[in-house]
Amino acid sequence: MSLPALTWGNHDISRVLNRLNVNAGDEDFPKALAVCMYLQRGIPIIYYGEEIGMRNLNYKKLKDFHDQRAMDLIQLLQGLGYADDDIIQLLNQQDEMTARGPFQWKNEKYVGFSQHHPWNWADHNTVTAEDAESDSEGLLAFYRAVLKIKNTPLFSEGSYVLLNTKTNIYAYERELNGQKGFVVVNLGKQPENYRIPTIKIIHTILANKANSLVDNVVTMAAGGSIVVMEE
């Protein structure tokens, strides 16, 4: 059986949190992205550092960009009259090299990756695996909870149906041998309500900034997400 790859990124594009302009320090939206993507039908492929909230490297000068695609773009944009600062901002947001920084292990020199200057090095955010391991409510712990659910038969083998929702809500159903699970994510900037389309009682197996209310209606804050199953 062939299955689709479920991924937000790889080494040839900038990191997903930068591409989507997720605010620094926001862990709710990254959690929503994890639930939204990885509990669908398919095989999760997590780009290193995503699970702790790593962001793009932030280069200071145009000469710091040494991949050919960036150098070609710099030449083109300079020829069109773009200011260097604007080009740097664009490249820091979109260039592939910004996604290739060392994995951020510890709060020490070169983030615990090496005792020597890494080949690709620039300013970066402060998240580390060491800090993530000690945060039971943080992004890494949430990723582990998502993957634990993913390993259940329902979410690894079940069918997938995308549900009809309002614009800012992404919701889908997984079903296996009559058992159903539902994933609902609020990708908007305002609280949202959504009624799970089942007449059965549901129970929550994972939630962030979301609560189940009467009649299977779920209320989610901005960036909220919930995973439920029928009893």
C-alpha cells in the first residue's frame, strides 16, 4: 500500500514557521500545524528542529548567502534596483540555506552542535532540545503526543475524509472498522466553534487551547486544536 508523505518542509525551502510568519514565541500555532498535518492519512516526515520550534537562520549581509540560487536572485534584484536591505529580508524569509542551520541542542557555544564554527552559521532563535525536554507542556512534548496517536491503528490505517468547514477551520475524519476519530484545527486569529459531525458521545484524546462543549461542539482559541474519538 502506497501512502502520501506528510511534511511541512525540507532542506530545499525555508522553515514553515517563517514561511507562515508565525510570531516568535507562539507555540499554539506550531502545535496546530503538527495536528493538522501528521494525523492525516500518510507517513509523517518531520524536518529536523521543527519539533522544538527552530526558525530560519538570519543572515546579516548579502555575501553571507553562498548558494547559487540566492546569488542569482541577488544579481537579478540588484539589477532591478532593489535595495540590499530589502533583498536580505526577502532571502532570510525564503532562501533554502536559512533552513539548514545546525540542530540546536544546548544553550552553549554553537548550540551544542560542534566545538568548531559550523559551515552554515548565523543568528538564530533561542530554542534548544535541552530546554524542550524539560517542558512537559511544550512543543516537543506535544509532538510526541501526536506521534503516539499516529501509531494507533485508527490514525495509521484508517480512511480519511476532509470535512466541510468555515474558512479558518481545518477538520477531517479518520475511520477504521466503524471506529471514528476527528481532528479539528483553528488556523485563524479569532476563537471559533465547530460541531463534530457525529451523534455519538466523543472524548478528547489531545487538545491545545480547545474545549469540548455540549452537543459535541468544540470551542477553540486562535491556534487551538483538538483530537477526539467516538465512545
